[in-house]
Amino acid sequence: MKRIKAVIAYDGSGFSGFQVQPNKRTVQAVLIQALGKMHKQTEFKVTASGRTDAKVHALGQVIHFDTWLAIPIARWPIAINSLLPADIRVLTAEEAADDFHARFSAAGKTYRYKWKISNIISPFTRNFCTHLPIKPDVEAMRRAARAFPGTHDFSSFCSANTPVIDKVRTVYQLELEDRGDEIHLVISGSGFLYNMVRIIAGTLLEIGMGIRSPEEAAKIIAAQDRDRAGKTAPPQGLYLEKVDYGS
């Protein structure tokens, strides 16, 4: 038996999130079906670095699974992809140590959130960006973003429905990239709470639109109160970009 670590990408538009759910199409369910077929069994365990919500995309999600199949490691992406639908792909695969765990071995993650500035929502970007009719003040958003790096209790930026008690997380970096007709928020951290990135994105957008001042960001973090933060940004602008496992 050997453990395989794989990096996967998926268009989240047609999925009800990553985790298996009854009577819903999910990324995990599709992977289980493909790998189960390869192993000739109806149940198969696939573990990811973390869940993504419905309509959220991944450029570098990481999974692991155990196998007894004698497939050369270079052939694994080809073999799995032949059984997967077009909106999900295995990018790379490698043999990992027996104690490697896609979730618990992770040292950090990077997410990217994309806004598109346009009067007309293009049919070609509608599922991959959040559209804005006017451009926000990116410099105001950048000033506010300085409050986030460091270790904080991020209760203000977590869904009220989460069962997680410890809401202290470390943000390594938060940047706003101005790409003309697109704005990207790029955030890296030790880990993220449920809806944390989308609530940060929604709050920074309100600052960029002049609804809030940049100075409010630090006060919202300190308040540890979800009601103090902005709206949760839509899911289609969010991408899990990278999972870091250190050296």
C-alpha cells in the first residue's frame, strides 16, 4: 500500500462544494467515483486539504489517497483524468510518506479573490469573477488590508454558523492587485475559518466603495463580532490557489 499526494484543479461552478453531500454533485464524490472505479470498489477514501464551498474554484487543491495499484507515478494524472468530467483535473501526483496528510500536514494556504469591473456581465466571466459596475478605491482597500497580517482572533470574519471555537488564525500576507479592469485580493495564512476570505473580501470592498473608512478594519478585527464586518462576498470570485507544506 502506498500513499499518493495529488494536486487538483476544478471549476466550482457545477459543484455543491468539495465535501460529499447526499443527492448533490461534489468534487469529493466525483473523485471517489473515479478512484473507486479504478480500484473496483464502491467506497473509496479521498482526503483534501480542506473544503471549498459551492461555486468556489481551486487552482491548487491537494488531496491524498492510499492505493495498492502498481501504476507508475507519472501515469496517475492520466489514469484518473480519463475517468473525470471536464470541470476537474488532476495536475500532478507523487508518492508521499505514509504519515503525510493533505489537511493536517499543511503549513498554510493561499486564496485569491477576483473582481471584474464592467457595466455588462460577460457570459465568459460570470462564473469566475464577481462583477462590479464601478471601480472601488484600491488604495483605500490597501490601507485597510494592513490591519490583517499577524495573529488575531478572526471571529468578526467567520460565519456565525461555524462550530469552531478557537478562531485565532495567522495571516501571513494580504495584497490587493490592481489589474485595470480586474482587482485581485491575494491572502496567505496558516488556515482560514468558514467564509473568512469571502467576509474579508466583502468588508474590503465596502471600504473601497466608501461605505466604510480604512481605519475601521482594525476596529472590526478587535471587536470579534460578525455583525461588525461587511457582507460575505459571492463565491464565484474565490479560488484556492495553493496549499503549502513547507520544506
